[in-house]
Amino acid sequence: MWNLMALAGMAASTLYGPVEVDLPLTTTGNPFDPEINDVRVDFVGPSGLAHPRLAHFSRGRWKVRAALPETGEHEVVLRVNRDAPKRLGMKVEVPKTPLHWIRVKGNRFVTSDGKPYWPLGHNLAWQSQNWMPMEAQMARMREKGLNWTRIWSCNWDDRNPWWLENKPNPTDGWLSEDALDRWELAVRAAEKNGLKFQFVFFNHGQFSSDVNPNWPQHPWNAKNGGFLKSAEEFFTDPEAKRRTKMFLRAAVARFGYSPSLMAWELWNEVQYVDLVRKLSDWKTIGAWHDEMARFIRSIDFHNRLITTSSELGVDKWREMDYLQGHGYPPSVAGMLLGASVIKGQESKPMFFGEIGFGGDKQPNEHMAIRDGIWAALLAGHAGAGQYWYWDRLTDDRMNREYLRGTEVLKAIGTLSGFQSMKLDLVSPIGGNLVVVPGRGWERSTKTDFNLAEDLSPSSLGQLSGYLQGQANRAMQKEPWRFRFVAGTPGNFVVTIGQAQRSGAEVVVRVNGKEVRREVFAPSDSDVSVNKRIEVAFGRGRQVVEIENVGADWVFVPQVEFSGLAPQVTGYAARSGALSVLRLQNSGNAVKADLGLANPGARSAMIYDLESRSSRRVPLEWRGNRASLEVPFKDQIVVIGD
């Protein structure tokens, strides 16, 4: 008799396969309900160990797919509900093809054979209309050297198993085979193109009545004949939980074998569901996440990672293997460099699964991709900030960002172990200083800045671009305040990009005196105003305040001060003896003075991010400070081994 010591709780270093078996089995009733049809298989390997796997139902047949920790001949043993195990007289040969999963090691990712993995790609949440097929997009990603993407179970793309727009909905209580077949196409395409992806089960709009609201049309809504009286009930209703677990089980059974599946992602942006927006009930949200993660672990014998998104500062991460933020601030670099996670979760990997500037495509849209790569790497994140707007990637300049990014990353070599370090940099003064907030719709935790000391991207990552009015004063209690010493008179410009429909009123003060007041009248909808407020300042010590005393927010993408900026700015990180810097030059080629911990290095390798140019430049040392030529507008500088 075989040994039933299953490997369910063990993360085998390498799995082999996959294998697929059609089972000689006929069942009645709902094939997706494990309370009626719980079908499993034990693969009994050469060692005598039984390796359990779930079976799945597809187009009238029961099948099982598996990656297994042993190669060679395996016996197939059927288990149906609580019946005795049944030997089928079937054997399957597991090939010696290793399949490598993504695992967590400390606060980084590795493949199951121990190689570092740094996710870099962009989202492919659904098949956009009038845009190339998803498989073709994945092929383009492979060509650019990308290795990660993210796909949703949304109804408008016919991947939601209860609710489809272009196919009939399933029998109530069943799952749509059309939706699961559509998922099959995505999984196969990811495998073909060597991509890892996150399988997103729920998106916020399904259970939201005010943020991308789909709840009014949801088939589970009692107003549409469903069983939920409100969107809030989804997280506690027994029937909703039962159906959710049916979907989780079906996905684990059918797709859990795939080495392309990086993680199960329970939610996209759960902070926008009604339970949070109306009741601020994070306790119930956290409990739901705990329950569903534990359920997945009880059935996923391939030990896939589990995550969710997107607020980093709330307690829903207890059972998650890694953390994933989202954000659309004026400064992507500021957001990534200033990101912090909830206390107690710092040891887990973290990266941003969605980033962008938000709103319409901007002339400098490619910078969101560039900043997503380099700010994340130099902040020590476990992966890149992943660009959201996949249907905007028709611009060659944007695609070149990925090509150049992967090229330079390959030249650097190691991508794990980077820790952000304070950059001690001195360069000529005289450029325009542009303050770009690093947070989107979040609370500002810093609003008072000394322009000489506090303008690192990590500091600006604490400032939201939404200048709040009376409606959300708790999100920004103090005015924006900038302190500086001006060697000569100059001016500053406050750019107002958008005003909330309720209206706003922006007051600008210099040294305590009101100098400008702009009123934005209420409107039927949020208004794009693109207003520039230009104010002069004198020589000497200055304090500039910008306050919104009106009803609601205005969006401020930047504030620009003339003549105050160092010509060269940047940020840096270290990994062992290797220092990597990103330096941006607002003028012509100049030299910058750096305080470095690499006194033995004679030169630095510089990679231009605007082109494919690169050059090696000498370092001129005086003590522990080096003088370095900064030849390009935007460059990566590599110093050390």
C-alpha cells in the first residue's frame, strides 16, 4: 500500500511536469460545488509517497493537472467525496522537466531553484477594445525582456465566473465555463511567453456604489434578483463566502499547476468597496482576507503565493505573502521612495502593482515607466513599480523605456539586496526647483519643507498632490509650507490641474502676507482648470504658504521655484560593495561632488537613460569625497564591483 504522507505543507524546491490526466468519472449535480463533488487525485510516486492534487471539471469531463516533486512513473488514485480511494489502473510518467515557482526569501523573491526574481512589467488587466490581443501583448513584453503582468477576473472581459457581458451567465450557483476557458487562454499565453502573472479574483467596483461602481448591475444584488441586500454584506454573508470559495477552488484546481502563476491576488484596491467607504470596517476586511488565504493554503498543494492590494498602511496583510501598493501621484519616484508599510509587516516583500500619473496621457508619460523602474530599485523594493496603462504603450518612446531599462538592469547584474542610502551630493545652484508631490489620493504626512534639506523624493513621497479643502481636512491639516533663503529675487508658480465639483479657494501667502487668492466655483463635475498662479518673492529668508480654504480639493501637480535648485539631483542605494545612483542634470554637463563609501573605486560606469549611450568616467578623490562628471540629463551611475 502506498504511503499517504502527503507533501501538502511542504514547499518542494523543484517540481516537475506538468502532467494532465482525464479521469474516467461521471458525476451529477453542480460540478463546481465541493460539497457535492469533491474530486481529488493522489499521484503515488516511485518513493511510495502520495502527492494529492485537486481535479477540475471542464466541458463534461473531470481532469487533473499537476506539477509533482518526483519524476518517473506515478500511479493515479481517485478520491471522490468521502468514498474509499479507488485505484484506476492508470499510470502517468512525470517528465524530468523542472518547473520553477516564485517563492519568498526574506523580503525578496526567488525562483524555486534559488535564483533572484525581480518583477518588472506592466498590467494587462483585461482585453481592451481596439487593442492587440493579450497574447500579442505578452509576446511584445517578452521581446522587451519583461517578466511580470497582472490580470483581472472582470465581467466586461468575460473572466468573471458569475457575471459575463458577452456570454450567457451560468446557472445560478454554478461557475461559467466560458469564463474559465477564457482564463485558460491567458494562462497558456503567459506560459508561452515566459511571464509570471498575478491572478486577481475581485476588483473593487464589483462591490462599490461610488468608486468605479458596478454593484448596481451585479447579479448578486438583491435589486437584480440576487441574495445580497447591500455590497457590504459580501464580506460576511455565508452564501457569498461559499461561492467565493468555489471560485478559489476551481482556479487552484485548474491553473495551480502553472509555473507562470506567481500569486493569487484576492482583491484589487479593496479600500474602495462600500464596507470601507461607508463604514471604515477594516476589521471585517482583514478577517475575510485571513479566512480566504487560509482556505487557499488548505487546497493549493503547489504552495502558490497569496497577496492583495492596495493600501499599505492598513491591517489586512497578516496572511499575505507579500504587500502590494498602488498609486497615481504627480511624482511616481517620490511615491516609491517615500513608501512605508504597516508596522509588523516590514519583513515581507513589497512592490507597487499599479503606478502611473493618472488622468489623460501626458507628454512625459514615459517618465512614469522610468521612475517606476529606478525609484523602486533604489528604494529597495522587491520589484518595479508596474505601469498600469497597457493600452497607451503604442508610443515608441514608452516602449524604449522598457528596452533601455532591462538593458541597464542586465548590465548592473544583481537586483536583490539593494538598500536605499542617503546621497551626499553637492553641485552648482541655479536651476529651477520643481516640487512634485509623491502621493495621490492619500493623507499627507508632511506639509512643511525646508527647500535646501527636505526635497528628496522620499520626503516629497509624504505629500499628496491633492490640496485638501474643508471636506477632507483630516487628510491635510496644515497648509503647504516651503521655507528657503533666496540669494536673488525670483518667483514661484503653483500649477492647479483640477478642481473638485464642490468648489475650492486657494490662498497663497509670502512671509505671512496674503498675495493671491483664487476661487474655483462649484460645477456639475470635477473641472480641469490648468491654472498657473505666479507669485514673486524677494531676497533673503522666505516662507511660502499655499492653503485651500474652500469646500473641497484642488489637484496640484507641481510648484516651481526659480533659481533655487542644485543643477544635479538624485538618489542612491547600495548592495554590498556596489553603489547605484540615479542623477538628473537640469543644465549642461557639470561635475558633482559626492560623499561615497567606495574610496577604492577609480571610475564609474554611467548609462544614459535618454539614449543607449554609456561611458566610463574617472573619479577624482579628496578624502572620502569624489568629483564626478555628470554628462547626461538623466543617468544611472554604477560604482564598485
